[in-house]
Amino acid sequence: MKIINRGYLKVKGKKPFIDWVKKREEDLFIDEDSEANIYLVEEDFFEVEPVVKSNFKKIFLNELDGISDNEQSFPEINLEVFLEWFYVEAGTMVFDCEKTEIQVE
């Protein structure tokens, strides 16, 4: 097993995000039990807040782009709205259980 030199932010939609998704993609099943997405971030951090602040815009836009390419339908992209729309959990240890190389696209 290999240790990856990254930490992570685990991001999961809250009700405002879920409601926004349902207005755009009626056939997409999403609720508060839907799986979270993992974003790899810098490895060594002692406080979560600075890591969230430096990455929330990229993460927020990625989550929105995954549902709609109509940027006019996007909410205001700021930290306050991001935290209203998503649960964020952080960690500093990432282990790779696979023997094959990680592929980057």
C-alpha cells in the first residue's frame, strides 16, 4: 500500500444544492444520502479553513458544471454560499490500495 502525498476535502451536497440540481435535472436522483466527491489538496495542513478557502471556487464550479453548463443558472460563487450548499470534511492521509499507477486525465 502506498501513501499519496495529498490531503483531501470530502464534499457532499446539502439541501440548497440538491434543490438546485433537481430544478435542472429532474431525472437525476440525488438526495442527502448521495455519495460525496473527494478532492485532493495539499498534504500537510493544520487548519482546515485556509485549505477550504483556497480551493472552494474550483470545487464549487466543478460541482455545478457537473450538472449544468449554463453559468447563468449558477448561484453567486463565494465561500458563504459554498458552505451553505455543501458539507465539507477534511483529512490528511490518502492511501492507495491498488498496484496499478494512478491515471491523470
